[in-house]
Amino acid sequence: MSYINFDKTQLINLKFSLDRELLRTNRAGSYASSTIIFTNTRKYHGLLVVPQPLIDDKNHVLLSTIDESIIENDYEYHLSMRMFPGGVYDPKGHKYLRAFESDPNPRLVYRVGGVVFTKEYIYTSREDRLLVRYTLVEASRPVTLRLKPFLAYRNVHNLSKANTYVETKYKDVANGVRWQMYQGYSHVYMQFSKKPVYVHVPDWHYNIEYIRELERGYEHTEDLFVPGYFEMGMKKGESIVISAGLEEKSPAGFNKAFKDEVKRRTPRNNYLNCLTNAADEFIVRVNRRTEIIAGFPWFGRWGRDSFVALPGLTLTVGETKEFKEVVKSMLGEMKNGLFPNLGQGDNAAYNSADASLWFFWALQQYELMTGKRNEIWKNYGKYMTGIIDNFARGTLNNIKMHDNGLLWSGEPGKAVTWMDAVVNGKPVTPRSGYAVEINALWYNAVCYTLELAKGNNNKSFVAKWTDWPEKFRQSFTESFWDQQKGYLADYVTGETKDWAVRPNMLFAVSLPYSPVDQHIKSSVLNFVQQELLTPRGLRTLSPKNSAYKGTYFGNQEERDLAYHQGTVWPWLLGAFADAHFKLYGKKAKKLVKAIFDTFEEVMTEAGIGTISEVYDGDPPYKAGGAISQAWNIAELLRIKWMLDNTDIYMKYVKQKSAKGQL
């Protein structure tokens, strides 16, 4: 039996099956996604979702879904299901489902009377192409398979509506046909390993509903174009492979292509392999650039997320080359000491105060996990000093080091920390001034650069910064610490200090270079553990705070108001594990392992085989946001690396401690 599997009672229970989603991606940033019963519940769902360079270079849903029917004794059994307003389901093919497996690729089993029929699909790793294999396992007589493609041809953030501009013509290709609904778009080629009969009857199907968009407060119905249908006979034991892609292929190779793709995959036969598989899906190569997608299905590349996720997605699985390629791509877009937080080229937004500081942390993880310390200064030293110089004298977003050594960032109306939700044009958590994690990262970055500069005889940098750490530590403690409260302020603006209990103060404990003493570290960690820790990550605000919101649900405004006001983020557990190991050594292993192990049950929830973007702050900690998030997967893999390499990790910690740098 597959590691991830569901039975008949679970699959026909729509509350259960529609809450569980599948995702498969390739290295071009394209993907296929739906629920485990292949009923789309989001506008982001689709079987062929690919970038369209001639339109906007963003992902577009070309092939939304395929409607399957089995015809036996002149009676048509519909195996698909769609939803319509008013709670209407039509057809109701989910009632024929008997089993679902996901190792190494998704496989559904249907039973219609004496007919047993399976559907498997895999998204090719090297091109924008979906392969689906249908097999007639049991049947007393030959049957007819009928397939209807539902085309959308629209940006993933929009919805399709019936119109008179659609191109209804088609062209025959080898064992199939091709369509192009609108000029400028790619053609979709649908071909079969066995020659089908194609009946061209173009028509629109109206008001298909996506319940997740309804819940999220967005427009939630669309019209999909069905150009016609395919039919072919099948006999017991026969398999047919179909290819849906952007170019014509030889049908003779479809069966082999399907098997070869399966062999290339890491089997999802255990928890760790699921994480490893998920990690691989975030790394894309576009226009000779290697980048990290922050999350599927709607995120693109984010600078902050890229550096936080980078070590876990690459170094923990031995992909040092990919680590360097991602860094090279990011360095090519650095401006005034800042990395773009989102977007590229003319559309890049340099609105993050911490993305550049996470770059230093990522290099520290490279040193720790590879031992190649000498490479860092040689390859990246000039960029490290360049960032520090820019931050010190002042750069975009009012980022500037003050005379006390602390780093100021942000300005009215802008959110430049990772807590960047905006409602009605105003940041929910503005945090302008001295933000605690920004300054912890700033201290870590300067200290690391100073250490490398000393080792590489960079006298000018050493002379300029050698007295700074002591001055900073004093300023940091005076500004953020309160002995009576027992924890660090979240941010400081002038004489005002924000004492909301948030996870941001944890980074003053967890980073390789810490500006606070052991007493403060211990007190901060206790506060975080007591008020913020959940089985799914750390809350972004203590439940004791009157502004706390324990559920992440509703329209965009409601969700944004909760995003950093109590919602749980799994990626913060990486810092939590770091802090525990630094304070308690190998004794931390038991707790850290329990944290890692508890996520195994998540593999069969929400995004199957991966980890969602966020979770509710209140039990039962329901998943929310994107179904697969890069830094969540990455930090769990990094935690696993800590557990498997505790001796190496603790040696690194002790070496730094001996130098008085922690």
C-alpha cells in the first residue's frame, strides 16, 4: 500500500476529499494542481498551468481539467465532478471512486459495476507537458473511453468568461489535435498513444464554481471552453497514455515517457522523501537563471523567502551547485545593497529591509554544512561589504545605521519587515524604527563579515568595524530589553517601545552571532515557548494580546488582518530549534525531534505530501494560505539536518562561543 493513500469512504466524503490538494511542478515554474478527486476548487487549479511569455510571462491555466466517461452497453458513466452555485454537483463521478495512492505519482481507482478503471498522472520534469495513463483493469467486455478537455486560457489570478473572440478551429496532429483559444497564447496539443476519434463540437460550459475562491471573498465562477471530445475503445488490461503539452510529440514514445518520468522521481514512500520531493518543486530555471518560488500555487520569487529557504532546499540534500546558482541569480539584481523582494527587472520592488541580511545567514549555513569557509570571502566578500556599507550610510526605505550602531528601517505607510500585510493601504504591523529581528540580523551580518575580513587580512574593513560589536550590544540591550518583563521589545520608535509578544525576538537568540547574554536568551526562549509555540509552528502574536486573531479565514481583508496577528508560521521553527540547541546543547534533541516528527501527519492534509503556508493559531491548527510553501519545507529539512548532524552543528556553535562571538 502507498505511504499516502485514501479509501472509498474518504474519497466520496467531499468535506474530506475537497480539502486535500495535489501539486506537481517542473523546473520551468509550470505546474499541475487539483484536489485528490480532480475536482477543481480554486482558480489556481489546472492540469496545464504554464508561463506565457507573449502575454505577461506569468502562469496561465491553459488546460483546466479533463472530463472522463466510460461507456458500457451504450450507457455513459461520468467519472468526473464539477461544482455549481447553490451546492449543485454535476456530474457526480466521485461516487465511483474506490482508492487513491500517491507513490510515486497520483493514482485513482474507479469501479463502475464490473469495470475497474485507473487514472494516473505525472507532470514532466523537463518540459511543459502532462502525461495521463488510463488503464482498464477489469471488464467483462470492451468499453469506450470518452474524454472532454476543458480549456481556460487565462491568467491564474483571473477567471474565464464565455465570449465570441475565442478561436473555435482546430488542427489535426499525430493521434490528436491542437487548439489555440486566443492569439499570442501557446497551442495546446492533446495526443494519444492510441489513435482516437475526435468529434469537434465547440461549446461553453457555464458557471463552474470554485468554493475556495468563494471562501476567500473573490469572484468564484467561470465559463470553460470545451472544443469537442475524444473516443477510443479499450479492452481489459489495456493502458492508454495521453499527452497534453505545448508542442507536438511522437505518440509512439508516450508509454516509455510515462515510465521514465516515474523512475526519475524520488518515491513519496515516507515522510522524509515527501519533504525532499516538495523541496525540489520550488527550484526553477528560467532564462538561464535559477530561482526559488516562494510558494504554490500563487507566489512567485521573493527575495526574503529565497534566502531563508535556500540552505534547506539545497544544502541539506547535497545540492551545493544549486545553492550557488540561486545566489548568483540574486546577486545579479542587487541595487543599493538591497535584493528585490518581489518582481524582476523594471517591475522589481526593493521593499525589504531584511532580504539582504538573510543573505549573510544563508552563507553561514553554507559554511556549516559544506565546511568550505574559504570560498565565501573569495566569492562573496565584496558583496557582503557592499551591503554593509550601503546600510550604514543609508539606502532605500529609510534604512540607515544610527550613531548608536542600531539599524533603522521603514517609513510611514510602508512595511519593510517580513510582517508586511497591508489593509486599505495601511500596514497591519508597520514596525518602522528599530525592529528587533532586523537588528539581530544586522548584528549577525556585520560580525560574520568582520570575522571573515580578519581572516582574509582586509585591514580597512576591520579597522572601521572592529569596535562596533561591543557598542551595538550595549545599544541593543538598552533599547530592547526589559528585566521586569523578561523579553525583548518587538520594535522601538523614538521613546515608544512595542511590547507585543511576537516571535521576532527569537532571532536575537537563534542567529550564529547573538547580541544578548545567556540570561536574556533563556528568558526570551521561555516566553516564545510558553506563548507562541504550537504543533504547527510559532504564532505571530501571543493569545494574551487583545489584537490576537486565532483563525486565518475570510475575505482578503480579514485574512490580512490575521496574517501576522496570531496566525502560525512553520518556518519559524527553524530558529526555535537553533535557539534550543545553542542554549541546551544535545539535550535539545528530544524536543526538536518531536517538533520534526509531528509534521508527518501533515503529509495527508491540505497540500498532500507538503506543508501549507500558514496555520490557525487556535486548535485544531487548520491549514491556510498556499498549499505548499518553500521556507516551511526548507526549515524542516534543516531541522532534520541538525538532528542527523548534531555533533557537527554543536562543534560549530562551540567554536563561535570560544571566540566570544555568540
